[in-house]
Amino acid sequence: MSSIKTNISNHFMSSDNSLLYFETHQRSNNDTWMLLVHGAGGSIRTWKKQTEDLGVQYNLLIVDLPGHGNNAGNSEQFPNYSFLFMAEKMWEVVDHLKIAKLHIVGVSLGTIICLQMRVSQPARILSVIMPGAIVKLNTKLKVLASLSLTLAKIIGYRNFYKLSARIMLPRNNHKKSRDVFIKESKALSINEFKKWTALYYNLNKKLIEFFYLKSEIPHLLIMGSQDHLFLPPAKDFVVQHVNAEISIVADCGHVVSIERAQSFNTICLQFLKSLS
């Protein structure tokens, strides 16, 4: 692992409370930028194992999603969420920094936000990298998504999130990833859990829309071989899209970027080098 020094600039929300909290790891104004988007229940800290390796060659922009991390308690002005809304909030930060084009990386539910960003402003995206990509739901997940609001009300929103984490990350070697997301999710208020859980209700419809939408942007899906829910659809996605490729990490679960961080970082850098 290379050792580098980065100039880290932390920003909270703007005076009108509309701009999301973000962190930049910037080496040079001339370097290419990479945006890192965490998943539901995560935060900027989800990417702590990527900042050094990926920061060797790229300026990094890492954003806390609404209601997460440093944005906890500051999103009551938004009564509900959509993936389009999430994408627009990401683009607001990018525009604030005057970044023209960038690579985007999203993990788990963050991959859906990246796909929405791709739809919104495709000309500004250099590539899309999706560890633990969520591109289609199997029958089990369709049922869980459709019942999400009802089930969460019965067992409690925090318990529903813990249940979802255990369904996605069931094995002993997935414990590290599972624990990170459960720990980070404690920052979310119950109201935030409600708004994020409500997104699952129409999730399948949104994924079908993205699954068949063609794009000339290079895509890389990085999946764990033990990702029992999302690996088969990821393979199907690559078949559907000529500009998409997949890398499968052995003996790894859904959150590759945490469970096998070094492998994930290496795969990312190799893919980006191939584009140039």
C-alpha cells in the first residue's frame, strides 16, 4: 500500500441546509475525481479502507447521504425520498465543487443512486463502479420489498434493518460488514428509517427501468462469490450491457469493499487503468 498525504477539506451543510455533508481527499487540482456513495445505513466512514489506495491516483469526494452520518438530524426538511432526489443531491455537491466529470462508485443501495446519476447526467460520468451491485430483485427480495413498510411497523424499523442485514450477510465471514452497517445505522432516526424503508416499496420497478436502459459508459460490477441475493442478477446485467464487466471475489459476501477491501481497491485501479 502506498503512503500518501492528502489535503482533507471537511464541509458541513450550506447556510440553507440544502448541501449534504461531504469530505474531499484532494492531491491536485488537475487530478481526476472519483465520487464514493455509501449504502443505506452507512456513512463516509464506510469508505475508510479506500481513501489511501484510491487516493493515490484520484481526488476523492465522499458524501454522507441524507439522514446518515454527519447529516443525521438535518434532513427533516425533506418529507420523503426518491432515487432521483438522492442523485440530485449528489450532483449538487459535485456542482458546488465545480467538478466537470468524474468516476462514480456506489456500494449496495448506493449503486442504485449511481445508476440514477448516470441517467440524469450521463455526459459527466467517466465510469460507474458498483461493488455489491443491486440491479434486480429475486422473488424473495420482491416479497420482502413489497412488505417492507408493514413488516417494519410490526417489528420496528431498527429491527427490520438488522433483519435485512442478516439476510444479505448471513455467513460468519460477513460479520465485519454486517457489524459496520448496523453500527453506522444507529445514527439514523426512526423517521429516517421510515423514509428509507419506503423506498423499497417501488424498488423493483426502478431496478427494471435501469436494468434494460442501455449506456455507453463503462461499468464494472464487483461482486462477492457468496452474494447469494445479488450475484445472479449482476451476471445477467453484464450479459445485457456490452460496456459492462464483472469481477467476482472468492469467499466474499455482499459488501466487497469492506470484507475484502484490498482486493476491491486493486480491482478498481486495474479497471480504471484499462480505460486509459
